[in-house]
Amino acid sequence: MSGLLVVGAGGHARPLIDAAIEAGLSIRGVIDVTYRGQKEEILGIPVVGGSDALDREPKEVEVALAFGDAATRREWFERATSKGWRVPSIVHPSAVVSSNAQLGRGVFVNAGAIVNAGASIGDNVILNTGAVVDHETTVGAHSHLAPGTRVAGRVKIGEETFVGIGASIIDKVTVGDRVVIGAGAAVIRDVPSDTKVVGVPARPIG
């Protein structure tokens, strides 16, 4: 069967499905990894089974990963790619992605997001509603930029990093892997890996 399977039935599935529909993609079902035999639809798309249903799919299956949590999304991305499944990027039609930017596999660019010239977005990244990634910035695989984030030019963001809603990062800052940046934070200096920062200016906590 042709058409995209959305893996994950939580809150993140809604904007992802909506963006895919707006982009004209065909979706044939949702895989709920906690499936208990329920009859359910998400934005009119039926839940067709649990993760075991994927094992019956052909190698050429296309999947979109609807998980907000970076570790879960990475686990499923690695599973998908190891099985040879295709993980396409989904870009909402209202997003602006420069023709001189690069998107990896399985990137989700939601409504109103902007990716500027020279930016490089790694595999399986979420650029959520209205997120801005300016020129020559790199965002590592499996990271998530929440709604309204602002990332200036020549920033380097590592893998599995979460940038909270409305947070800002000034130019040329380096942010490590598995960093959590709190909502509304202003990052004005480098942040090492495995650190959580909050506030204006952002400071480590925990």
C-alpha cells in the first residue's frame, strides 16, 4: 500500500499530520506504539495498529515519526533506517526554507518556521511553529526547537538538544548535545553538553 504511516499517536502527531496534509502528502494510517485495540482517528486519519503492524510492512514503507521526546524519536529513527524504511522530511507550506539551506532525513518544519541561507538541519530534527534558524547555523540530529524559538547566525547546536518555547540564542554560540534550554531563556554564551539552562541571561541549573 502507498502512503505515509505516522508512528506515534500523542500530542505531536496532530501538528505533524496537519502539516503533511497541508503539504499534499498521502497518509494511510497512524501507528500507536501503546495500541490496545481502540478504534480511533487523529484528524480523520485512522489508528491502524501498534508497532507490531510495522513488522508486516514491506521494506519500502514510508514513516513519519511523531514523537516530541528526543530520545524516543532517535530510537525510532534508528530502527526505521536500520530496516530500510524511508523517513521523508515534512515541511508545512507556510514555512520558509531557503534553497541554500540543507535539511536531513525526517526533518519536520512546522507552520511559520524560517530556515535561512546556509543553515544545516540534521536528521530527525523538529523545527516547531514559528521557529527561526538564521544563516549558517547548524542543528544536530534529533534536536527540537520549540515554538517561537529564535536562533541567530553561525550558532552550533548539538544532537538531542531541546530549545524551549520562546528561547533565543545569540550569534556564534555553541550549544552541546542533550542540552535543555528553558522557555524564554536568552543564551549569550556557550553551553556544554548535558546541561540545563534557564533565565535571562541563561544560567545552568540542577
